Amino acid sequence: MDIYGALLNGATLCPVDVKQTGSADLPERLIADKITIYHSTPTVYRYFVNELSSAARKLEFPNLRLVVLGGEKGEPR
């Protein structure tokens, strides 16, 4: 639903296979591709935030306006 909803509204999808490429280049990819909406699972987002906190330089995301988290089954309680 997320894919088709985005495409039917004129968006461009920029999928990233973090299993193959890892999350180290994700911040630079968001900046280079001028991503406006970042949709991720909470686990990948935690890796993304860790990459930001360990970056030697401060990164800014001038085009990013929304972060959407979901699609991951939670731990049983």
C-alpha cells in the first residue's frame, strides 16, 4: 500500500537494501537523493540514528520533512 500510494500521488521511490549495502551510507543517500519522506522500520531507524551520532561531521537534511516508522512486528510482552 505504501508503494502504490506514493507512486499514484506522483512520488519517486528510492529503495535502499540495507542488508546488502549496510546503513553507513544511508545519511548521505538521503541528502544526495533529496529525500522528503523517510519510511523505515524502527530497527533500521535506530541504526540510522547511530550512524548520525557517530558521524565526524554534522549532517543536515534540508529536504527531509517526515519520518514514518512501521512495518515491524514488536517483541511479545
